[in-house]
Amino acid sequence: MYYNARLQLLLKKINPSRISVMQKDGEIYKSWEEKGYFKPELHTNGNPYSIILPPPNANAPLHFGHAMYTVEDILIRYHRLLGDKTLWLPGADHAGFETQFVFEKKLLEKGKSRFDYDRETLYKMIWDFAAENRPVMENQLKRLGFSLDWSRSKFTLEEDIIKIVYKTFKKLYEDGLVYRAEKLVNYCTYDGTSFSDLEVIYEEKNSPLYYIKYGPLTLATTRPETKFGDTAVAVNPRDKRYKQYIGKEIEIETVFGKAKLKVIADDMVDPEFGTGVVKITPAHDFNDFEAGQRHNLPSVQVIGLDGKMNEKAGKLKGLYVKQARKAIVEEMQKKGLVEKIDESYINRIGVCYKCKNPIEPLPLEQWFIKMEPLAKYAIKAVKEGKLKIYPKNFEKLYFQFLENIRDWNISRQIVWGIRIPAWQNKKTREWKVTEGENPGDDYIQDNDTFDTWFSSGQWPYASLAATNSLEFYPTSVMETGYDILRWWVARMMMLGIYMTGKPPFKDILLHGLVNDPLGKKMSKSKGNVIDPIEIVEQYGADTVRFALVYGNATGNDQALSYTKLEAAKKFINKLRNIARFVVEMKPKTSSKEAAQRIEDIKVMKNLEKVTKDVTDALERYDFNFALNMLYEFIWHYFADVYIEQSKKRREEAQPYLEHILKTMLILLHPFMPFITEELYLQLPNHLESIMLEKWPKVKA
RNA sequence: GGGCUCGUAGCUCAGUUGGUUAGAGCGUUGCAUUGACAUUGCAAAGGUCAGAAGUUCGACUCUUCUCGGGCCCACCA
């Protein structure tokens, strides 16, 4: 029966399980690496071309965003084939707070906490933890086929990197761009560290609005527990209702008894909100802090770093903020000081981006970087066209961030990181910044470590310098997810220009996010995280790479698509069969002289066109278009038309078939490195590897 | 409140600087195929390109507005 015959045939051919393909990919990768193909020295005389891999966190396995680095591998392999002296430099980030956070969770499982260890022990433990996990991440990058020069791999906590980071800090300090000050900072009382503005996320939360009597006035607040820190009451200067009180002191009744409070006028007060009267608590609110400075108000801290009320809160001392709020409201209600409560009020609360607990604005002495002078140059570089951002619309985001930038708090109260090389004199309390050395017995080092992004912000320069590869600076392109444009790219621009006088890259290329198959953002809490390596094991690396590039415009988010994975699988099958037809089913003899028939002339013309189109598309980072051209040409022209035609005149066409197949494999290699190598090695007269081939020349 | 982005075939998405019959993958329908093809080939159906107005000889593409998703930023007590 026909059907059974088909089935038999099918079963006979059904391939090698996925595992053996994986093995094959692994072997191919290994041989490439062993032969040194990933090193720039492969083309010593070529033009330098370089990309710095955004260093993944050392402690964590890859997520699907990392698989998007396929785009970088495409560029790297393309330039290698062009004959450029090409470097793709890998690395690993210590990811300070993130890693410590994960590690603390692990400690918690064992019934321990960070407080059970001294600094050195904790650091050592996290070091081992990261060291243990780093190879996992690196192997995953290899499985995706990424042609990184592993001999140059760096880790952000290595001595030579730290030295460079210290140098930068000292230079900033000497140039007056780093200062130490007590300011209100974003502090997470659960994780015990401060953050920069970027690490705070805002969530809409129901926060009851309490209308409280302050002597003759009534004000509305969501934070009654901070009233012990009030040093004024503010109204709008144009608010007629309260004109009589401005500049005067009012007597208010508190849970402690009577007290006096100044009434100030400030434009920050919106007369429409609440009663138009606001309490000013400079020590616990960013707006109030500024108002306090404008009006010379004292600052009274009532909440400690532990998140508990301090002695200024009287008998509420020792209570956590939430408990204290409840207690004080009850107390005031007893005294009849609460006029009403708007229970349904919703406002935006800053929470820790990691543990999601409320961020407490607290006064703390920290190191800050003055950003404006640095931002100026980063803005200028892009405005003057020294480098371009792709896709272009992200330029706006870039400018928006840099033009409104505020000073950067780089102190973190964690141990996992680069300890700040600042030393304080025990007697004079003066600070000395060094390049790491202890200035003397009278000094003790700051306990804090740098914000991770301070060191990763120097990564292009630092990693190249530490690997003796500065000839590759500035790098050719910085390719990364748009979600870290502000956190990372903008900071690399600022610090890179500051330290070297040049932007650290010639182009910025941003890719979109990979969402779950339904288009929702992958997140642990939603439980929809898909492991890229699992998909690689299921479909193969080439398939995954194809699926991520095909049908997706540069910079756009995409949903992980199984139908695209299936399509990619079929395409690979097509390639295999084309190769089988051209190579295995070769005619015994073939013409020496190419017989230029009309279809041959046409196919060569089309080949030339597709080569040019693909090359142009790669030059403008239009990967989808390039891959589309190849797909169309290979399947619907080369296979469907030319090969079909050639069956009648096989001997004549054979030289063309081989030539076109080889050219296709080369053009496709950046996108699908494994299958192209595998098939290439089946061609007659092949080199040792497709990686040694040359990108076909495009006629101008 | 400000900004960005998307709304194109049943589904997921492309559409390069505005130019003739708007494309792909998957799906659907018909026919063919012991074929180099784990199938594939040929053909077909299917879109008022969210809606409205404008610029233009001509708009999916540019402008404005409306509706509806998504994301980001901002100090609302």
C-alpha cells in the first residue's frame, strides 16, 4: 500500500534523535574553538571589528533575552567571513546586589542569614557560589553557537578589572565629580542597602489618606507615623484660606502633648489636594527634603535603617513602620485628632525592584557621582552623529534620561562587590580616595561596595584593557536589550567618554524582549519562564537562532513562536535535502566548461542580487530582511525552480549547483552556524571549515 | 501628567526612502507526488492595511484627531 510504503520510508529516514544532533553541534563547536577560529588572530591583517558581550550574571543560568545575542554572533561571523580581525569578548558580571539577594535566599533555606557571617566569610561563600555557576552560563552560550573568544573572558571582580575601576573612581574624585554627602537615599530596610533611582519601581497601592488635626489646621497624609519628624507645615502661598498662618507658628496637640510648628508657604503644595495643607518631614520624603532645604528646616530622623521607629517616636520606638502607622492612628483617634480617613485612596509607592518591599527614603552619607557634566558629553556624541542608535526611536529615550539625570548614588551596603577605595581618618574624619592601597594606620576603609553598574559601566574599556586588546577600542557596536539602555548603555557612554575621550562604541543596537508564546513577559512570579536551553535541546541551536531573527523587526518585542521553530526545522530539512541532491546524488561526470544556458545566466544574476541584498541588510542591521531573502531564494528559487530545471540537464548544471550551494551556506552561516558547517564539509574541495571561507564579493 | 510603541489574511508577524495585482510562517481547501525533501510541489480561498480627516498625481507608509492594547518615565503629600 502506498501509505505503508511511505511510512516505512519515513521510519527508515527518520533521523537521528535530537541528542545526536546536539552532540554533533557540540563537536563542531569544540573543533572551532580548538582551532582558534574565535580569536581575532584568525585574520591578523584585517580591519578590527569588535563587540563586547553584555556580561551575563555569573551566578544565574541564561534566560531567553540572552539568546537574542544571536544578533551579535551574526555580526561577528559575518565580519569574520569578510576577513576582518574580529573579536567578540565574553565576560561575566558579579551582579552585586542581585547575586547577594539570590545567595541570601539560599542561606534562608538553610535557616541562616547574612548576619551570621562576617564580611570576609560571606564574600568567600558568594564567590564560590558564583564560581560554581559561571561555567553553567558559559556552556549555555556555547550551546547557542556563540563564537566568543574564550581566551579573553573576564570577570568583573578580577584584580585587573578592580584596579581600573579604582582608577576611574579616583579620577572622578580628583576632578570633583565624586562627592560624599548625607542625602535622602532610596533605602530598602529588608535588604539593608541603598539604591540608585533606577532600582526603585513604583506600584499603585491602596494607602489610606488620614486627615489629621494640626492645631487650627487639618492636613492629609498617608504617612502619619512620620509626624514625629515633622519640622513644618506647608500651604500654597496663593491659598487664601491659610494666608493668616503663613510665617507663623501654630500650636498643635500631639500624642506627646502640645508642640509648636512653623507654617511655611511653598509652591509645591497643591491647594486642590486634601485640605491644601501638607506636613513637612525632611528626613523621610524626597519632596519634603527639598522643601526643608529651601526653607532651612531642621531634619529629624524618626525611622532607622532597620525599618523601625527610633527614640524620637516615644513609645512607638522599636515598632516597624507599618505597625507604627496603625498604632499612631489609634492613639490619635483616641485623642480625637483624626478628622476622617479616606480608606480608598490609591497612590504610587516606591518599592524595591527585587524584594518589592517599600523603599524608605532615609538620610544617609553616601558617595555620589555628579552626572550632569558626564551626561553632557554622552548627549553631544549622539547629537553630533558620532554614533548612532538603532532603532532610531530609542534615541529619544536616551536623551530623555540623560537630560534629566540626577546624581548617582554608587554606595551599596552589601559585601558582594568592589569595595569602595575610600578611607576615613579616625581622628580628623577626613576622607582619602586611593587606588586601593591603605593610606595608613589612622584610616579605616569605607564598608560599602560600588553599585554593580559602576563597574559594568566601564566594561568595554576595562575588559579590553585587561586582556591587552585595546586596539579594539572603541568597539564596533554595542548590542543589548533596550531594557538596559539607561542602566547600562548610557552609563557606559558617560564613563567611557570620561575615561578615554571617546565613546566606547561606534553604534548602539538594541533588541527587543522575548515574551512567552502568548506575548506575556516571562517572569518567575508568573511561572511562564521558558529555558532557552531546553528549546535548544528540543529543536537545535540553529533552529532557535532562526526563529528569533526571522519575521521580527530589529528592536521589537516578540513572542516565542513554536510555529516559527517548526518552520526553521523544516528549512533545515530543506537545506539537508538540497545538499543531498547536489552532493550525494552527484552525476558521475560533469561538464568542465559551464554551459551558459538562459537559466544559468538567470540563476547567477539572482545569486548576485541576493548576495548584495543580504550584505546590505546586514550592514544596516536588518537581520530579518537578510534572512528572509536567503530563505526565499534558497527554497522558492534555488530549490523550486533551478534545481527542478536542472534535473533534465544534471551534468551541465552541476558546477552551478555546487557553486550556488556553497555560496548559500556561506551567506547563511552567520545565522545558522552548525548546519552550514556540517553541509559545507560535505562539499567537494572544501576548506577545513566554512569559517575559513570568504564572504562573496558584491559588485558595487 | 509626559513620552514611546503596536493595532496589516483565521493565528503570529514582515512590509527598507510614499509608486503598479499588500507579503511570509502556521492554519484552511483542491490536485499531484514511492519524489533530493523527516514530506514536498502546484494551485486556491482569505485583508475596506483599527476608524476619521488632511497633504499628494498617488498613503499600509507622511500630518492631525478618535478608539483600543502594551511599555517606559515623572516628587502627587
